[in-house]
Amino acid sequence: MDWWFSITNHQSKITNQKSKMAETPSSEQLETFANQYPNRDYVIEIVCPEFTSVCPKTGQPDFGTITFTYTPAEKCVELKSLKLYLQRYRNEGIFYETIVNRLLEDFVKACQPRRCKVVGAFTPRGGITTTVTAEFNRVG
């Protein structure tokens, strides 16, 4: 019966992972770690080529590449948490402009960078390609 416990336990883990993925994306899901060079300006670029969401008008899937370019201050974003956070958009009915601006707001709230730019380059829909860019620059 050990095999039955193993299978049941594995299925339980999968169910828990799926229910966690169903959560609405929020900045609290983004984990950070201490920047080892907080007194130096340097740029980190993170490219996420498999972003998916849903068109709120048609219900059709949307696909795009999201690029985060930022200069960290005290904290850097942890990549696995960013990946899991982005996957939570998979079933969200949301416009491109809202996606990119929400991504920027959540990213800035989580890691408080000196500067950050988020670019959403979405695949063509109806023969039209859309790219949305939002930027943050810390004052002071």
C-alpha cells in the first residue's frame, strides 16, 4: 500500500500547486533577495518569452514577451517567484496596457528599484502587433 500513499500524496501536491496558480497575481507573490552591490548602478534585464493572458473582449488567449529592465537598489527580484507570478496571468482577462502597468507597479512595490522599465511585446492579433512600455524612475 506504500505505492497508493505515494500516488495519493503526489496527486495532492499537484492539486495544491494548481490551486496556488489560480490565485490572482499580486506583488506579495514576488520574492526578493539582498542586492550584493547596492551602491553600484548596474542593469538587470529579465526576458520572459512565454507570457500568456486572455483577451477580456473575446476570451481568446494572448501571447507575448515581457521584458523587465531595472537598476536595483537594496533588493533584487527572485526569478522563480517572478515566473510563478507571471503564470498567474494565464487565465486573467486583461488588456495589454493594464498588464504592463500592473506588472510595473507590482515589481516596483516588491523590490523598490532605482529605475525600472517593463515592455510587453505581444504577438499579432488580427494582423496588428502591440508593444506597451511603462517606466519608473525613483525621485531623489
